[in-house]
Amino acid sequence: MSKIDHSLFSAHEHALEREFELCPECGSELSVRHSKHGSFVGCNNYPNCQYTRPLVQHESIETQVIEGSACPECGHELAVKSGRFGIFIGCTQYPECHHIEKPDQAAPEEAVACPVCKTGVMEHRTNRYGKGFYACSCYPKCKFLVKFPPVAETCPDCGFALLVQRKGASGSRLECPNKPCKYKRPL
């Protein structure tokens, strides 16, 4: 009187239907493996065969030449390319010319001077985990950084030469990045 179709749960029939992919190097079966960096496809003949590949193949864009553009260094055309850090604009004569532009360089923001060394400017950077921050352009010498967009304004309480713009549930506000100072002002 059971309404369960037991043929759906037979492991033997499903095992016969499963297709195995073969390793292109040694001909052994491939399986999904797991590591601390994520899942990947690896050879079952592991110590003898080192073949691996990503589980998901990311599509890379084809290099697209930008018509009417000119490289400021060599004069050749520029192209939209895809690299390990994302999409960028680079010279078509790559090995000879190393000119690179980021796509978001089109609208430069006003430069905010570094309040510590006073020679560099604050630049937007990305860490290896993809989080953004703002650091001094004289990095090895000056290690000043802030997590939020800097504003070229002096703190009225402590006199620090920079404020940061933070967004919260109550709206945007300017704050002093100097730890002992607690200055906050809504925008």
C-alpha cells in the first residue's frame, strides 16, 4: 500500500548511468576533490599523476581593440583585456609596451594629501581578498591607510588633516580617523 516508487532508489541502476571523465595525462578517472582553497577536479591516480583543473571554468573575454584609441607611450591602439585581477585596458603591443589603464580611471577624484607624510596622496587599493581601502601613494615609506573614502577636511576637534566619509543606517557622516578623537558630523 506504499506510494513510494522503490525503483527510484536503487543505487545499482544509477551507478551504471554515471559517466566518468578520464584524465588527459594518464587516462585514469577524474573526481571532484576539496581543499582549503575550494573544490577542484583532480586525477584519482594522484601521487603518480598531478593533473588538476578548476571545478568551474570562468569565461575570459576576448581581447577587444578600442577603435580610434592611442597608447600614450607608444602610439599603438589600446584594447580591453581580461587578467587575473579583472578587466583592464592595455596596449596591443604588450611585450614591448607595458601601458595599462584601469577602466575606472576615466573620472579621477580630487587628490587628498596624506596627513602623515604630507608628500603622497590617498589612493584606492584592493587587498588580496577583494576588500577596498585607501592608502598613501608612498607606500613602503608611509604605511598610513583608512578603510573609508577620505575627504580633504581638517578635524575641528583634534586638528587631524583628514576626515573619512562613512555610510550607516542613519545616513552618511564624516568622521575623524584619528583613534582618540570621536568627532562625527552628518553630511
